[in-house]
Amino acid sequence: MSSQDNTGKPSMGEQIDAAEREAARQRILAQAEAERIPVEETTRAVPDRRWRDGR
């Protein structure tokens, strides 16, 4: 449970924790977007060569 003062606001430590969590979330989203492979590249047909070796 979060500790709040009489005004109903989260404590300074909780505000800092929330800001750090949001910053980490934004970094993760930015990294995921940078590493994202466009769907056009993942759906290209590639020949299956396993069956062409005469076995």
C-alpha cells in the first residue's frame, strides 16, 4: 500500500520511483522499436531447400 501525506499526494520517494519506472518503460519501448523487424521482411516467402537434396 502506498504511503500518502494528509493531502492525498504520494510521497516524494514514490514520485521518484514512478518517474524512474516510466523512464525505464520508455527506454524499453524505444529499444524494442529500434530492433523491430518490419512485417514485410518477416512474411517473404523463402524456398524450403530441405526437400531438394534428393532424399
